[in-house]
Amino acid sequence: MSTAIAPKAQIPDVAGQITYAMRSMGVAPIPRNYELFYEAYIGSNPTLTRELAALGKNATQEELDAIGAKYFPHHAARVFDEAHTRLASELDAVLRALRQEQTTLESYNRLLGETSESISSRSHNSAELLRSAIDMLATATGDTMAHGEKTVEHVVERSQEMDLVRKELDEYKRIANTDSLTRLSNRRAFEDRLICIFDNQLTRPTTALVLADIDHFKRVNDTFGHPVGDKILATVASIIRANVRRDVFVARVGGEEFALILEATSIEEVTTVCERIRRTLEATPFKNSRTRVDYGPITLSLGICMASEAADSGELYNKADLALYCAKNAGRNCSSVYQDGMQKDFTKSWLIYKN
């Protein structure tokens, strides 16, 4: 029994089509970009595909890397490695230049010593001695100055290049720790910040964790679609950010879940902040300006716990989560402060991001 083989013309040239798509969008043909377009082509992640298509033509590398960091964490790590290698190379070049400068100065010092010995010698007449010393010093000084100028120029160039690499690293770190939809910190950054709370025992008693969750958000997505849901998420994020101090850490830690870390505060102040956020959101209309479709009301439930109530970051998170559950159970659209004796009659997975 023979097996039919499809003609080559009928076999889709996936690589060729992906390469063509990248070229038509003006995207650099580098491996991490190819991985993005490959995932979009095979359609395994519809959200990624939509975000990539939304960039249109002439997408910047920063925009592409932001999507890559969101869906492929190894992208950011690879960029860090590349920048680290460049930084190390530039630093090595600066050190070599400085070592050369040190060698030149040592040679110049030896020459000064020889000249001094020659001047102190009585074996030469004064005119001959002076003329010889001046010639030697003039030549050596000129050579040393010229070499010094080149070294300074070289060091300045390398320093500027290292500064560019440092800025590039800072930018990729920002991208890796930023939620692309809301522009808030993401789960990765939140986990780092949460752990840091317990590094300083002096500030821990006046630090609070707030977990907030949009009420009935799945119903919004199911009724109006994910594009509307994304716009609502961005609006909620901006309302939270606008109603807290600039030094308050705010992150999106899940689909419709947010976290706030407030320092140098009291439970009364935290409660006031949460109520201000909740009431502002409750009073915000969510309507389509063109069709006049009303997507609201959009409300938040919030759980509050002071770090002094917990022994470590995991316990603090769990207790704030428990307070949030109690706010949900109390009818939603309210704030709840953790208290001993609170109980949770179900298990919900509030997973913090893990590498």
C-alpha cells in the first residue's frame, strides 16, 4: 500500500510567510522577534496575536520586546545577558586604557628620576646638563600629555557607551517589571517588593498590603468582549494610581486583581485611601461615547492587612487575601480589614508570579 506525498508546492512555507510578515512590518529579523511572529502565526495565543497585530507597521523594538517580556519571560533575561556582556566588555576596555596610562606615568616618573640624578651629577658642565635635561623633559612631557589626552578621550568614549548600556538595562528592567496593558508594575515586580517589606523591621509595622479585585469582571468580559474589558482594566488602574501618593507601589497581579503597598501609614489612613479609590471608581461612568452602551457599574472589593499582623510575606499576602474574600462575601464594593478569627470556607488560588 503506497502513501501519497503532497507536492512541495502544497506544503506551506511557514518560515517564509513569517519572514515576509516581519519584513512587511519593518521588524528586525532577530530570533526573539521571529519567536513572537511564529506564535502569532500558529495562533496558540490569540491575545498575543491581537496585541502584535495592533502594533501595525513600523512597530518599535521596544514595543515588540514589551510583548515578548509579557509572554516569554526568557526574552528579558536574554536581553539582560547581552547587555551585561557589552557592559563588561566596555569596562574591560576602560581598565586597559587606565593600565596603559599608569604604565606611561610610571615611565615618565622614572625619566624624571634619571633627570634628577643627572642634574645632581658633577660629571657634566652646567650648560650641557641643562640643555640635555630640558630636551629630555620636553620630549617626555609632550609624549605623556599626548598619551594622556588619548587616554582621556578613550575613557570618555567608553564611559558614554557604558552609560548607554546602563540606560538600556534600566529600560529593559522597566519593561520586564511593567504590565503592558495598565502600565502598572506587574506580578514579578510585586513579588520582589512584597518580600522587601520584611527586610526592614523598622518600617514593617507601618506598612500595609491592599489586594483589590474588580467585582463581576468575568461577566463584563463575557457580555461586552475582552477589548472592552481591557479598556476598563486600564481605566481602573489609572483611577487607583490617581488616588494614592506617588510613593505608593501599585501593581496588577492578575487578570482583574491589583495590589497596593503603602509605607509610613496607619490602618486608618489605609482605610481612607481604599474608600477614596472605591468611591471614585463607583462614581465613574463606563459608557461607549459612540454607541452610548453602558458597561457599568464597575466596582472594587478591597482587602487590607498591616505587615505587623504577619510573620513573613506569604502570611501577609494570605491575610490580605482573606480580608478581600470577606469583602466579597459581604456583598462586594467594600473594604475589609484583616482581623483574627476571619475564616475562609473555600480555597482560591491567588498565585504570586514565580520565575
